[in-house]
Amino acid sequence: MSTNESWPALLGVAIGTNARLLELEPEIHWSTLPRVKNSEESLRAYESEFLETLPPGYREFLLFADGWEAFYFGMGIFGIPELRGGGNWNPAQELLRTYDDEEVLESIGIDIGDVMPIAAGQRLNLVVVYRTGTKDAGTVVWINSGEEFGRFSDFKACFEFMVTLKQRHLAQVDPDLQN
């Protein structure tokens, strides 16, 4: 998988992978789909209300899916409802502050004011994106259990990584793929 894939193609692969994992391991996977996409007008309204321009790669995702609840083993990708304070927004903010207090962010070179959470919800997983206007604008960092798990040039690269991890897991548990 490469960042040359279109969002519709990536989302299609993710949906198919999720469906098969749900068939094989219903006890650890959720039956979720990405939410219906945003319009350009709804994103501009959010940006105007919160005086924040969303980073381009993440913003592009939101034009194809308004988040995805429980996308990665229970970790949800935020859409506008979460960015407005719903869903896992408060737990994500709490985890971000905890990682700041415990100097996790400093150890991986993140200033808390430069990032915003865009995925959270499973144990100590938190995905943040550097805000527009910062030196690393659009860069995405996945923090897992207090350690940097991955750093990506943009949200699309991070999403592809998540899908690849899910496909690897599927290859391990799907008897049809093991031969």
C-alpha cells in the first residue's frame, strides 16, 4: 500500500479487512464503518467556529469520512463530532495532558500546544496531528503506552499504516490466506 492510493480505495480496503476480521474474531473486532463524509462547507464552518485550519492530510480524510468509531482494535479516528467535544475527545485530552505531565511528549519532541488529538480510545493509544501553522504542520504521531509508536508525514500515511497492521493481523488469523 502506498500514499498514491485514493481515499475511496483505502477506505474500501479498510472496510473489507474489518469485515473479514469481524467474521473471524468477533470478540475483539467491532462492526463499524466510517461515518458519512463531510462537505467542504461543514469543514469551513468548523474551522471558522474554532479559529483553526485543519491540517491538509487530516482535512482530506474528513472529506471522505467523518471519523471512524473503533477503527483500530477499539481506537476510533476522530471526525467533527469528536473535535467538537463528543465521543472520546475528553479521554483523549486527558491522555494528552497525562503524557505531557509524565514528560512523554517532551521525550519524543512534542510541545502540547502544537498538536491536537485525532484518534484515541483503546488503552493508552493516542494519535495526534501537528496543527496548521506549526513547524511540523500535518505530521502525525501515534503514541502507544507512553512510547512513540509511529511518526508519519501526514494522516494518509498513518491511516495506511493502520490498515497494513490490520491486514498483517488478518493474514495471521485467516485460514484462507495462510496457504
